[in-house]
Amino acid sequence: MSKLINSYEIELNPPPSGKSGLWTVSARLKDDIAEVLPYLNAELKGADYDHNAQVLMWKTKERRYMFRPREISASRIEDREEGAKVAQKIVDDVNRIWERRSEIKPNFEQRKLPTVIDIYKLLPKTNCKECGYLTCMAFANDLREAQATISQCPYLSAENKDKLLQLFG
Ligand code: SF4
């Protein structure tokens, strides 16, 4: 049986400018994986899926993953070697789930991701750049895309931090 993902290219994305920290790895896919997303939604516990937007987010203890039709990305990467290993593992996992799809009931249920505006509303809106982003809006955008983490903003009130955590489940 042919694999769903046959080849991909690795891209490492640095932490925001001026910040040290962990990188994000993206596997740029030659194959379109939109069809597997409802199966991933069924199999990956706690995944957030937006069927219309064709994006699925999944969080484990170690990192956050984002799946789009031609891209899988993972956060909290130390270096290129770790990025390559993490990308290969998640690609293998997706291929395995695709191979077993006849045994899986696809889940089209959406748990819609918060909008950038929903997230922005909870940020301090001072554009202080402490998180490494030029604006709170840019930070909100990357939080939604799992390219940033809530802890990067040191000025969040405890209340809004809790609300943000709830937004992301
Ligand atoms: S650290 Fe917080 S307040 Fe400052 S720019 Fe980033 S998100 Fe906005």
C-alpha cells in the first residue's frame, strides 16, 4: 500500500527576533494530507480541528503540532537533529493512521480554534516587544498557530493567563 506522505522537506523556524529559545520545525509536504485530518482528529486525543479551515492542532506534554494539507509543524525544537527526528516520527505516525483508516471512524467534529482577535483581547496590548514580537497582535497570531507559547508574555494577568489556557483547552 502506498504511503500518504512520501517525501517532505524540513524547515527550521527560529524563535522570534532578539529572543533565545526553542525553534519550530516544519515538514513541507509534497503530498496533500487534507483527507487524513478527520482521521487524525479521531485518533489524536485532545486535538482541535477546524474542518473548514483545514487545520488541526494537537498538544502533547512535550510540544504542540499543527497539521495543514501541505505542512506539519512541531514546536519546542532544540536543534536541526532533533527537528529531523521529530518530523520523521510525526510523518510516520500520520502514515500509520492513514494505513489504518478503514478501522477508524473519521471525526469531522470541529472544536474551533480561537480567533486571533479572541487571543489578542486577553493580551496586555502594550506592544512592549518583551515576547520577541513587534506587536501583541503578531504574538496572538503565532500563539494561535502554535508557533509561540503563552509563557513568552511576562505581563499577562493571572486571570487572563487562565482564560488563554482555557481557550486552548
Ligand atoms: S510581551 Fe506581552 S505585552 Fe509585550 S508585546 Fe508581547 S504579548 Fe504584548
